[in-house]
Amino acid sequence: MTASLQELSVPGPTVTALTEPFWEAVKSGRLMIQHCDSCERSVFYPRAICPHCWVDALTWTEASGRGKLKSFSQVWKPGHPGWIPATPYLVGLVELSEGPTMLSHILTEGAQVAVGDALHFAPTQIGDRILPCFKMG
Ligand SMILES: [Zn+2]
């Protein structure tokens, strides 16, 4: 990575009424996911109805922030030119310890990564926003 993430000028997330609790929690350093009060399974990304049992009984709960790397890719040609100064960077699928998988920026700090590596939630300032990222360990 050649540029500081704080210096980037990149588009932010599209926040909706459904996703606002997730994004507001990230700003304060917390990872919130939904939990189904009917089938007791965790859900991510935010939805109105549980994808496992189709009941509309989802409650926001704080996740542990722990997970493992399920897959990853090094990005050399980002989808938005604002990310070019930060290339190459890593994005990965993080299998949360609660079960769901989320796509995230992975902060490697120069370390080699491998599928199965332990990760922890690390909200990070990117441009003028705090965005959800994960770090090794
Ligand atoms: Zn359910």
C-alpha cells in the first residue's frame, strides 16, 4: 500500500434504514449483526427477514469481532479510482465466529495471509469515514 487510508477520497457506503444500525455501530468501534429470535442463528448482511427460517424476528446484537479468513484477493485495479493510491490492498471473506460471512478490507500490515488465518474486527478511518476492516490475529 502506497498511501495512507485516511488520505483516500473514496465513495462511502449506501446507508439505508435497514443498514443504519450496522454503520452507526462501526463508527463507535462495534460490530453489530442480526440474530434471529426464532431459529437462534446469526445473520449478516442486514435483512428484514431471517434467511434461515423466514421469520421477521431479527434483533441487532454485538458480534465478538472474531473470525477467520475464508478467501481473499489482492486488488490491483480497484472499482473506483479513489482507491488507486492504496493499491495493492487485500479484500477477503471473513467467516465470523457467529457463523455469517462478510466481505471486508483486510489490513495485513505487510504480513503474509492464508485461508484459515484468525482475524479480528478493526474499524479504520478510510477517507473521512470509519469503515469496517479486519486485522490479522
Ligand atoms: Zn431464523
